[in-house]
Amino acid sequence: MALIQCSFFSEVLSLSTTMTVILPQETHNQIGMKGTVKKDRHPTLYLLHGFSDDDSIWLRRTSIERYVAELGLAVVMPQVHHSFYTNMEYGNDYWTFLTEELPALARSFFPLSERREDNFVAGLSMGGYGAFKWALAKPDQIAAAASLSGVLDIASRKETADDHIGRAFRFVFGEKQISNTEHDLFWLLKKLQQSNQPRPKLYQACGTEDHLYKDNVKFTEICKNTDLDLTVDYSSGTHEWGYWDEKIQSVLKWLPINN
């Protein structure tokens, strides 16, 4: 694999930012690993960080580079600070950055596939919300999305957040209502059901001892009334990296990567 820590300028954000990128490499003599390249333009997983982290965290807390080596899968990990992958009320347009500028820039820098069936997104906690939001709001871009311990009931979380996260919510969403808006995953589910757009595959995992477990169960129950292909993975676990390191491996096995 090739590991690239990429610094670049974002026109949307009007600032220099970073992304961490893993690219497939064909290897035969590397001890303990074998790398695979399956296509000229690589299928791509956009892997999103959580509230307290940055674009380096998946590499530092898991063995994601080793896990994807034989899959021929590129991984793009962006930096979005506390934005909740949203065009902030008092801040930058991170939703536009994530869903429009980032893929275009990444494809201009690296040989990444533009085809919907080759593009996936996953994330943990805040990133789980971002992953499902992207897939549900723009299903023409994303074939499959995975949420690990995701903040899936964002409206309720905004009302009950503590001072630290509550301040971030106010910067992101202001004082506006979230329910029944483009920020609300339940509203996006309903809107998608009423459309003729393609349906992304979804994978949802959360530990049964996680403080976000009830929010995740609520999403599962609502999703049952849709025609979406949802895989649910509830097992013992809390909001921590041992759980996410295990579950990202399950996500990679689940992804519909075409050979």
C-alpha cells in the first residue's frame, strides 16, 4: 500500500487542510502482507472520523492499511473538525466540501473511480452520521454506507448535549430546528423513499452498552418501513476503539467491491 498524508487548499473552505489517503499497491515480496490492485481506477472508501479526532485517527487507532491491502481498495480520510459534516451556521461549508469538492480533488490527485458502484463511505460516531447523511442525501454518488456507533438521531442529541458538544452544535446548526430538515436522517429516509433515486446499501453497528444504542435502535425500527437493504450488527460493546477496530473489518467484508 501507499500511504499519503496530503496537504492541499480547499476553495470551498478557503483554507489549507489535510486528508490521509491509502492507495492500493501490487506487492509479492512484502513480508507479512500482500497488496492487490484490481482496477486502473481504484474503488474508494471515504472513511470519516468522529467528534474528537482528525484525518489521521483511523490509521493511528486501527490497522486499516493492513485490512484493505488485499482488497484493492483506496481509502480517503478527510479532516472536518467539529463540523458534523455539515454546512455550518457559524463556520465553513463542510457538507459541500465533503460531497462535492473532496471527491473531485481526490480524483484529480489520485487514480480513483468515479463510478457510483465503486464509491463507499463509512464512519464512527459523528462520522457515522456523516456517512449515512451522504448516502441518503446523495444516493447517486454512494453505493454503500456504514455507520459505527453513529449519532443517528441528531435532533435529540442537539437537545440533550452537554456544554462541550452543545457549543459545537450551536456553531453547526445555530438555534434552528433540525427535525424534518436536510440534517435529519429520518427525514432523509422519508425523502428517499418518495424518490426514484438508487438505494444505497446500509450497514449499521452499535454496541449494546453504547450511550448511542437507543438512537441506533430507533433508526433501525424506522428503516424497517423502507425498501432499503440494511444490515444490522448489534453486539456487546461501548464507544471505544477496540469495538470500532473490530467492526471496520466486518464493514470491509460487507462492502460490495466489484472485481
